[in-house]
Amino acid sequence: MIKYLGSKRRLVPRIVDIVGRIPDVRTACDLFTGTTRVAQALKRDLGLHVIANDVASYAEVLAQCYVATDADMVDVGELRAKLDHLAALPPVDGYVTETFCRQARYFQPRNGMRIDAIRAEIDVVAANPTERAILLTSLMEAADRVDSTTGVQMAYLKQWAPRASNDLELRLPELIAGTGSAVRSDANELAPSLAAQGVDLTYLDPPYNQHSYAGNYHIWETLVRNDAPETYGIARKRIDVRTSRSDYNSRVRAWDAFSALVESIDTPWLLVSFSDEGFFAREAITELLSQHGETAVAPIDFPRYVGAQIGIHDRKGARVGEVSHVRNTEFLFLCGPNANEVLALSSEAATA
Ligand SMILES: C[S@@+](CC[C@H](N)C(=O)[O-])C[C@H]1O[C@@H](n2cnc3c(N)ncnc32)[C@H](O)[C@@H]1O
């Protein structure tokens, strides 16, 4: 799975526990799916039919691979043969190598040249959109394992990360049996149609601050689209990052976008993630959701990102200060017919 800011890796077991306690949920929609890890867990652990949506092209590919593909319908031998063929290609000095290895230093050039060769060949060997998504996911995850970043692509490290000198290695993604679909749409445009599509539960995990995903993961977007865009700045971001900001990244527009979204969703259940470091206050979200149905909140305490744990250091590496706090709280809001009872049972199980 790729490194991703705001990924709900640590919250997934709790989300699965909560949703698993709600009777009669057969279909769920993850409206801001990102890495798809929540959508994957709902499909794999609870057997739900899942719709995974995001505005990003790379998230759509991840969703096609992990959510829309039924592992039981895939010819694994054929896929392994194609991955072996891709892994053995001679390197090509192309767009990725020039842009992300020379103009910027996200990958070592020898890995960049393999990425260039593999990306071009995927469109030649993929027999259908499903195969294309699986092969692209394999490439994205392989590139992520040898990148030289802290997990965001707004900058690369001054000194090469040790993992960057490893060889790019294509692996077969761990596909999941079951059904689902992948959508690339603005959440606010898709939301009004969810109840009519038979969705029982909608999961909302919008961006919670000014940091744009389009800017932070521009390399994955370019790799998937394969459109060799003009780039700018030291980070060599796609030029369209400048104009593709989500309303959810704007302190001024985010609340209007979020409240319009909640008001337009008619599914029996809503589950919302939000961090105490985000634009919205817990009380405001609770009040908004309460207009939709019974609402309960579970605060979940986590250690903050690693930089906060390490403290502030000067250029020689001496510790010169502390960040303001080393823990943050993620809130899970559940809204539906007997939300308090469901969340209370789940909280009891989590603390038992
Ligand atoms: C907090 S992340 C979701 C992380 C995800 N739950 C995970 O565990 O990987 C928010 C996601 O919302 C997407 N996004 C931003 N604006 C959007 C919009 N208007 N409609 C749909 N997706 C959007 C971003 O591309 C990003 O992947």
C-alpha cells in the first residue's frame, strides 16, 4: 500500500468493528477513498459490496485493482507472466527519469528508467482495464518502496533515503474476492445518487486541512495518466496542480462543501472520520449530522506523526525544541437509527 497522508491505517480495525455491528448493511460507499484501505477492509472483512470514489486518477486505479476486481475472476498465472515480462524490460531514459530523477531527485535514475520502460509497456500488454489497473498498482507500489521522500511529493529528501538504492521490484497486489466498483468523481456530485444505488452506509473521510492531495501525490497522478505534463518548481509538480485545488482544502469553502455533502446524502447510515487538527470542530460536525439522524461520536487517541515525536532540531542535529503536542485525536462520528447503541458496544469491545 502506498504511503499516504491521512490514510486510515490505524483506524481500519475500529471502522470494521463499528460497521460490522450494524445490521443489514450490504453495500457501502467510501466517498474519499485515497489508498482504498477502508474500502478494501469493508469488502474483505465484512463481505460488503463497496463503491470506492475519489477525484484522483491514481485512487481510481487503486480502486479498480482492489475494490472493483474480484480476485476469483482473475487469471493469476497470466498476471504473473506479465509482471515478469515488465520486470525484465531494458531501461528507457524517458519523462520520469528526466523529470523525477534529474530535475528532481525522487528516484535513483536506474529505477526511474525502469519505471519509464514499464509504464509504456503496461498499455501494450494489458488485455483489459482490470489488468491495466492491477499492473499500474503494482508499478505505483514498487515505485513507492524506492522513493526518496517522507511520504509526500511536495519535496524530496536532501540526502537519498536508504530505500531509494533498492531495486524496483514488481509484486502482484493482494487482490480481494468479492464485488465492488471504482468511481472518479467529485464527492459532492456523486453523493445525491447513492441512496438510489442501494448504498446502506456512506463513509466520509475528506481532506481536513489546506494540504492538497493533488500536490502531494502528483507523481502518482502523472504515472497513471502518462500524459507527460509541464511541471513547475523544485518539486516538479504538474502544472494543473495549481488549478485543481479541492474545496475541502480551503478554510473558507470547506464547511459549505461538507455541509452540502451531508445534506445531499440519503443513505440510512453515515460514518465520518475527522481529526482534531482539521478545519471543523467536533461540535459543529455533531450538530450537522444530528439533523440527518441519531449521532454518536468516538474519540480515538493516537501518537502524532513521527516528526512531532522526535522534536525540533537545529542543522547540526541538536534538539532545540518540542512541538506543541505529540498526540492527536481522530473522531469517528456514526449517524443512523441506533448510532449510540452501536458505538457504545464498539467502544466497550475496543477497551475490553
Ligand atoms: C483524507 S484522504 C482519504 C484517505 C483514505 N481514507 C485512506 O485511508 O487512504 C482524502 C481524499 O479525498 C480526495 N478528495 C479531495 N477532494 C475531493 C472531492 N471533492 N471529491 C472526492 N475526493 C476528493 C483526495 O484525493 C484524498 O484521496
